[in-house]
Amino acid sequence: MLVELTRLLLGVLIAVFHRPLAVKVMQQERALDSYFRSRGVYLPAPPSDTTAQNLYFLIGIFICLLEAGRIWFSMTP
């Protein structure tokens, strides 16, 4: 039960802090993209900040719903 509650809390934290999390990850991804492009390896362009924010929000909500369902079904007889 502790593992499920921890996962639920993780999902809530991802959903609440999706904007700063996405901005930080996208900064790192753009730096990595420019590093590879300077070496001659052309990868697809990273997504925009808005797309990353939406993606992280959806991931957080999905984790919350999944874990809430697991907790609910484990408590019902």
C-alpha cells in the first residue's frame, strides 16, 4: 500500500509541477540537440515547451488515475 501511495504522490507532483519540469527537461534536450548537430548528427527537432508541458501534465494525471484505481480495487472486497 505504501508503494501505491508513493506512486500516487509522484503523479500528483508531476501534474502540479509540470511546467517547471518541462522547461528544465527541454533546456537539457535543446543543449543535447545542439551538441549532436555540431557533431553532424541530425535528429528530429525537440518538441515545443507547450507540447512538453501538456505531455508531462497528461503523464502525471495518468499516473494518478492508474494508482487511484489500483488503490480502490485493492481496498474493495
